[in-house]
Amino acid sequence: MTVKELMETGRFGVVNEGAHPDAPIGGLFCCDLLSVAMSKAPAGAAWVTVMGNMNTLAVASLTEVACVILAEGAALDAQAREKAGEQGIPVLSTEEPIFDAALWVHTAIQ
């Protein structure tokens, strides 16, 4: 499944489409501790988190995750939303808990 295909499911809101919507999603990563995410998030993964800030975008860029999914109603502020657009980082959103969102993605990419 690609990031674009995930966006087209209608399951998640699209905050920013990103520069590479055709990138494949090669796994899943769930973590809200940015230092752990920085060292362990696999490139190409969908990262599910509630951390919707500039530091999250920096970690997403460094780790080259396929997309960020903001769960539990977390949102990017205006500055972070602008930065996601500038850096081409795909960001999706959901009201679902992290576990439920991650489980759905995990099942969809299998």
C-alpha cells in the first residue's frame, strides 16, 4: 500500500499530502517519545503518534518515515502544518486511539 492509497481509503483525514504520495508503506511504528522514534523508527514506516509539533516533523524527516498519522485528535499547529508542506512530509489524522489506528494500518498493508 502506498501513502496515497492509504489517504484514499477515507479512514484518515489528510493534513498534508506530502512530496511522495506514491511511496510504499513498508511497516508500522508507534511511539510518542521523540528520542526513541529518532533512533528506532524504520524508514518507510507509517508512524502513529499523538505528538503534533515541529519536533515530530524533524524526526519524521530524519528517519524518512513514509507518513505521520496523528491519532486521538492530535493536530499540527499552523506553523507545523506549514513546515510539513515545505518539507513534503505526508501527515494524516484520526480521532481513533493510537492502537486502533495502527491496527487498521497494519491489517491494510499486509
